[in-house]
Amino acid sequence: MASYSSRVGADIARWLQAGLIDASTADALRRDVEANKRNSLSFGSILAMMAALLFGAAVLIFVAANWEAIPRLSRVAALFAIIFAGYVGGAVLKTRDHSAIGEALWIVAAAAFGGSIALIGQMYHLSGDETSALVTWGAGTALAAVALRSNPLTVASVGIADAWLFLRGFDYFGRAEFPHLFDVMAIVLFAISFWTRSRAARHLVILSIIFYLMLLFTEYETLQVAVPLVVVSALLFAAAIFAAGFVDRIVQLGGRLPLHALIGFLTGLVMIQFELAGESNNSGFAIASAVALAGIVAAIVLGGRESRGLRWVAYAGFAFELAIIYVVMLQSMLDTAGFFLAAAVLLGLLALVILRVEKRMRAPSVEGATA
Amino acid sequence: MMTGKRLIISAAVLALVQIGFLSWIIARRAEILRDGKQVLLRVEPIDPRDLLRGDYIMLSYDISRIPVKLIANVPAGKLASDDTPIVVRLKQGADGYWGATTAWFGQAPAPAASNEADIVGHVSEGWDLSAATTIAPDYGIERFYLPEGEGIAIQNDMRVRPFGIRVAIAADGTAQIKALMDGDKTLFEEPLY
């Protein structure tokens, strides 16, 4: 990305020389490039973040090894030192313009906080399950994100919340309650993400909420989850398309809200389809399938042009719908040869639809560029 | 953008808050170890599949199964348990091990006598409450961490002779493992810190 900004800089100089833009425009452009450069992920900052994650993992594994060679009070003290040095050192580096390394040190400090929780659990044989330790760790990390206004720490706390959700959600053998607390976590983290200007965290929260609703659905097998999800997603989609500027100023997702809304919409409809598929009278299933297909078409027509990602989610949804409709409606009528025939027809249909839509989406923009 | 000095100060405050929180947990646990009432609990032989996971052993106590008829305040006609705390009153038996005498959902109606101790556990939702059954509370002491590699030997010994866990119980009923006992011999004693 740094190379992009230097390239643009050279371009601006050339345009200025050729008289295409005046000096004040050139200045404004340079300032804009400079201001936006910070937000982009450079190769170096990705490496720094990976190093931080590896180091954090090393800290956690070191603690988990329950190594008796070092007295445990010294291990606690070492972890406390990492916490302090990580947060404060990171802040110092951040103010001296080493933003990427600073953020990476904060991640290390947050990992050391989690490691300390695990070590204390070991020291005192606390058997209160791992999941409650995760809640404490996530809360501490979210607090750090707020105090330091850090984007990576916000993403990290969403990741910890997801890990918690995952562990609790799939804990079929344990006697754990269903993780309803995730509602609260999602709302709090979403709110924090505005303060820390973490768009990535917002994306992750929305996807996690859809995952959470899926867990809720498998737990209770009910349309009371699926129907509101479909309705709310459809409304959000409409709002994000028809009042794009306004909605994006509020949620600040970089125009990706329609994508999430489409994922939510399709997830909800698949839940409904699963619920209705077993019934002897398949009319409910047929209606749900028709709604899903209509929704996919509407999404491509309304939002497909602006977003390639949206189109690909729509295609994936379309492929999934074809498969599920085939399995439920036709499977019993066909033998193996028929299955291959049907699969060939469906794949061909899918390819045809994708090719046609992609062509239509491309054509006008090419004309626009040449005109 | 936060100014430089403010960022460093908030980082320092943040670090101290997190370290303070962790120290508070340590101090609270150490306090239970130092001042808590000591009781000796018999550890049950455990299904070997569950016994060893990594470097801790899973422990199951006699009091990990409480007969429903010991619970004094089961509401009449209630079929299944709520998600609730449970207070179990312990008394020392002739063999030195402490056992459950009575239990209450929620809180005990009266404090324990001097030769008794109340331990607080947690019951999850949905246990059958009919009179002939038992329920299984958790006390937060169901795990014992061992130095690497020593788990197997202890696991094997545990199945041939009685083992016990010496537990310290705070005034509010929170339990804390103090030592692992092989009969009368102390195998591991926990230092305060």
C-alpha cells in the first residue's frame, strides 16, 4: 500500500506539471492520500500482528504447560511485567509513530492477561469452567480496547467472545446453559467498535450474531428465530440500498451492510426450509424456497452492481438453494443416473445464471467508462 | 487521535487495573486458604476415561452426589431443578471424612454450628427432583492440577486406596483445594501464593 501512495504522489506531480490540476488541488490530493494511508494494512503491520499473535500463543502455552521449574509466584510476576510493559510500551511506540508495533505489543499484553487468568486457575485448582475464564479475559480485552482506542484489540475481544460462544454453543455434553449472554456481548462490542473506529470488529460482530442465531435455532428448533431474522434482514437490506448514504453514516460498514443482510436473510430462510422439509405437505417448503430465490434475484438486481461480494454471496446462496430444493423435492423420484443428470442440469443452470448476471453487471460500467 | 501523554497514562492505568484485578483474585484465594475452615472430603474413584485430561485430574467427591431427600427446601410438586446455588451442610464422620447432612437450595436458614461447615455449590437446570434420585452440584473444586507427568501414577493409586482432598471453606461457603491426601499422607500441599 505504501507503494500505492508513492505512485499516486508521482502521478500528482506529473498532473501538476502537465497543468491538469492546480497547486491547491495537488496539495489537497496529497493530504488525502497521506491521511488515508494510515488506515491501510501494510505488509509490515500484518507481520507485526502475526508476530504478536504467535508470541501471545507462546505465553499461553507456556502457562498451560504448568512448568514447575519456575516458582509460580515468579511466573505470575513475569506475566504481570509483560502486561505492564506491553500496554505502556505499546503506547509509547504508538506516540512515536510506530503504530503497527505498538498495536502488536498491546495484543501481547492482552494475551498475557489471559495467560495470567489461566495460571491463577491452575495455582488454586479452580475448576470453574474455561468459558467463564474466557468471559473475564474478553471483558479485560474490551476494556483495553476502550482505554487505548485500539482497532486490533476490539477485533481480539470479538474473537474471544466468539470463542466463548463456540465453546458454549457446542457443549452438548456439559450441563452449560445456552449462551444467551452473547446478546449483551454483541451489543457492547458493537458500541465499542464505534469508539475504537473498528470496522472489522463490526463486520465480525454481525456475522457472529448470525452464527449465534443459528445456534439458537438448533437449540430450540423454532421458526420464532428464523422468521424475525428473515424479516429484519430484508428490512435492513432495503434500508441499506434505498438510503445507502444515511445508513452507512450510522453503521459505518463501508457499504457492506447489504452483504450481511443477504447472509442473514438466506440463513433465516434455510432454517425455515429445514424446519418445514420434514413435513408431509411440502407447500410451506415450496413457499420458503420461492421466497429465497426471489430474494436472491432481488438482491442481485438492487445491489449487485455496486458489490461484487454481494453477487458472490447471492450465487453461493443460489447454489445452496438448488441443492436443498433438489434434495427435498426430487431426491426420492430419481435413481443414481437421474441424480447425475439432475446435478449436471443444476450446475449448468447455475453456471448459466452466473455468467449472464456477471456479463450484464459488467456491460454498462464498461460503456460508462468509454462514454 | 489521543494525544501522546494521555495515551501513555491511560495505558499505565489500564495495566494497573488489570494487574490489580488479577492480584485481587490471588489475594482472595490465599485468604480462603489461610482463614477458611478445613474439612477433609473423600474423593470418589472416577471413570478412568474422564480421569486424566492434560495435566490435571478430574475429581468427584462423595458430596458431588446429593440425594434429593437431603434437600430440606424442595418446593412441593416441583419436578426439576432450577439453575441455582445450593448450600450443603457438612459434618465430620467417625472416619475423619466430612459428609453431607442437610442441603438447601438458595441459602441456609441458619448458620452452621461450630462442628459443621457450609459449602456452597451450584446446581444446573433440569435435575430430576423426585425423592429417590440424586443431583450433582459443582463446587468449583473438581479439578486438581499436577506437575507434568505425575497424573497417571496418582490416577492408578486412586483406584486401589482411598484418597482425600483437604479443602478450606470461606465464611461465604466458597471452597478452595488445600491439599491432596493419600490416606493420612499429604501428597501435595498448596502454598498460599
